[in-house]
Amino acid sequence: MQKVIQAIFGFLGVVWPWLGGKLAYWFFFKPIRVGLRPPEVEVLKKGRQFQTLIHGNQTNYTVWGEGPTVLFAHGWSSKGMHYRKFVEPLVDEGYRVVIPDFPGHVKSEGSSSNVLQFRDTLLYLMDRYPDVHALVGHSLGAMASIFAMIEHQTQVKRFVMINSAIWTRTIMRRFMEQINGNEKIEKWVRQKLLDRFGSEFDYFSTGYRILDIKQRPEILVVVDDSDIEVPVEEGRYMSRLVEGELLVTSGLGHNKALKDDASVRRMVEFLTK
């Protein structure tokens, strides 16, 4: 399927870049829904299931345990249960774990989604559980977490930022690689984003926006040396920028740190220290 999409955009980029731009803009907000595997279903069954409306979409979230809240934010075309290995150790340490599936993901409603819908889900949950001790965000979920901390008055003590691009140009470059878009198509997409959100796309770079958090938490930045989505240099830069801790994994790519026992243990130690 990806080869077909790339062929289509390769043709449109030469013949009708305006049409390619419109189609790319539509794709930009279309996550791929992923299902749940049996081990993930078993972890979900141990939690308490809730729903809320986010931008008119019924959005699901699950809660385990009681105590100070650790709120998780999954990435694009992902699912909350990618964090399943965090649940038991945090609950055992006396924390409440809250994990949503953002609009357009898993069984939450929505035919499209975006980082601001992610953010607004987190803002709702930060109001619902005002004792938020920590946020954990992977990829686009980390970006949404930063935007939520800018908006919300709650003092979050710790934040784990996992495999998340800090420059929107990195996000756009990767998107264009995936669809085989050219500069003309990218220009169309950037203009449509400006028209919709009122700011240049670069404004949303977390390498800039994280400095807008009034009471910045302690931060652990996690990045992998083989992640094709996020250059390892971006994670190193962010850790220096916020004077945070840095965990560089090796050979885990973009997603596997969430399942790697040693990496999960290191992140849990940071959250509970």
C-alpha cells in the first residue's frame, strides 16, 4: 500500500502539486488504528474504564491504582497499551496510573486527530486528577504533554520524554519521505496548516515551546541511536536545553523502549525516586 501511495504522490507532485498538497494535508491527520493483543486486554481488564468527550469524540481512558497520578500519552497511530509494562510497577509503588487512547486511536471515536486533540485530552485528565505527579509521553504524545504543561497550572514534578522529535521540520521531513512528497507538496501542506492553526508549523517545535512551561518539571529524555523517526542528536540537545537526565538506548528504534525491561525499569526509577 505504501508503494502505491508513494507512486500517487510522486505523480501528483510533478503534474498537480496543488492536488497532491490537499491530499497530503488530509493524510496528515489520519492515524492508523491499531488493535489490542491478548496480553494488553488482560492488563486493561485490571483497570477501571472511563469515557469523556474530546472535540465531540468519545475518548476512552483507563485507571489503575490509587495515589499520586502518573499520566501517559501515546504516540501517533499507537495505543495506550504500549505502556502496559509500566502499570504494575507504578501501582505497586503507590501511584495511580492513567492511560488514554486519544481520539482516532484504538476504540476512541474520531476519523481524524491531531496533537491539539491529544493535548486537550491530557488537559481534561489533569483537571480530573489534579494530583498529577508525572507525565510520560512517547513521540507525538510527548509533544502534546509539553503543550498541556504550558496550558495547565498543575505543577508536574517529573516528565519522561520518549523518542520525540523536537523540531517540526523533522516531523514534516519524515512525513514527506513516507508519502514521497516533494517541496511543492510540502509547501501546500505548510500553508494549509498555517491557515488552520494561525501559526507557522515551526512554532510548534518543542525545542522552542518547552521553555514556555512556567514551572518546568525534572525531565528524563529517552532517545535511541537507531531511531529513524528521531535523530539521536535531538534527544541529546533537549536534555542539555532543560538540564535534564538522558537515557540513550541502542537498537530499540522508535517504539521498543516501551517494551524493553531495562528501559522501563530506568524510567520507573526516575518517576518514583
